[in-house]
Amino acid sequence: MSNSKGFTLWLTGLSGAGKTTLAAHLARELSDRGVNVEVLDGDEVRTNLSKGLGFSKEDRDTNIRRIGYVCRLLSRNGVGTISAAISPYRSVRDEVRRAIEGEGVEFLEVFVKCPIAVLAERDVKGLYKEALAGRLKGFTGVSDPYEKPLAPDVIVETDRQTVESSSSIIIRELEQRGLISQVDLSRPRIMSSVFSRRWRSTVKRSRRVTAIGGGGSLTILKRLFLKKPIRKR
């Protein structure tokens, strides 16, 4: 039976934090429960709905407003909508929240949290390395700001949690709010991780970086990741 209550799950976090992976897993879980669900992925939106926009603050804000507008239309019509976009600026995220909640629809801001040290290890394109070296300008979280949520509805930490456990935290919040029905947890279920084993293997290394540098030093990251030559793209 289809769920008639729409809502918006707004996944925000740095590039590579796992927003797209988590959104896909959540969509499958919700669909299995009979929820009519749609995912708006930031990269796909830029290719289609926001084609032609750049990465200035104005263009970034326009992109997020467009995603928010579609989320508002879908969720007010009973669709469980998941946005997976960096959405770096707090004021625009809050603007989208107000617009959606103004329709009488619940908006859940989910902070997909992951240290830059782990993100740089995950990054197969080497973009973090180039940004840390100063060769890539306007890269969110390094050379361009990312404004963390001040009071997110949910926080998941993808350097410490599997995609299943992160998803379970979000699902539990939806259940507690009465947006989806609860399921019998005593029934056996087979789950497989979508996050790569390599991502998990970086957790211990990232914790060593934290212990050495207090958790947020770009200088330490530069020393770690600039020792290796950058592959030409």
C-alpha cells in the first residue's frame, strides 16, 4: 500500500561523503515499504535541470533553489523526496526548508558527515589533492566554504558507519515522526554494504591524522596527500 504522506529528506555534506550512495539505499528501503519515492541527485540535476550553471555562489544558490522547488512540488503531493546535493550555504538550505514546511510538509535536514582526510582518500579523481595544492579553485570544503548545519535533524558519519546503519538512523527518524510505518525488526533480513571496503579501511588512517593535527588542519592534509604525484586526467 502506498504511503500518502510526503516528506523531504535533504542530504547535505561535502563531495564524496556518500550522499548519492545513501540516497539510493534509502530509496530502495522506502520503496520496499510501499513509499512513493523520488531521488534528486545533485550531479544529475546539474546535467539536466541546471545545465549551464557555473559554480559561483549565485549559480550554486540557483541550483539549490531549483532542487528545493521540485522537492516541494513532489513532497506536497505525497511523494517521499530525497535530495542528495552538497548545498553548501546555510541560508539557502533554510530558505528551502521554510518553503517546504510552508506547504505543511515535513523537511528533515540530514548532515552526511565525513572528515576531509577520508574524503581525500576516497577521491579517485584526485580533486581534493588538486584543491589542497591550490591548483583547483572554488572547491567546496577546501577553497570554497561549506557551512555545516547548525541543528540538523539527523547526523550520520559515513567514515564510522556502514550505509545500512546510516540508513537505519534516518529510517528510524521517519518512523518516529509517523511519516512511514514501522516494520517488524524481528524478521530476518539480508543486507549488503554499498560503501566500499576501501572507504572503511581509511577510518583508522583518518583517526591518526586527527590525533596528530587536532582534526582540521589542511597543512597536515597537504603533507599527506601531496607526497604522491597527481595523475593527469
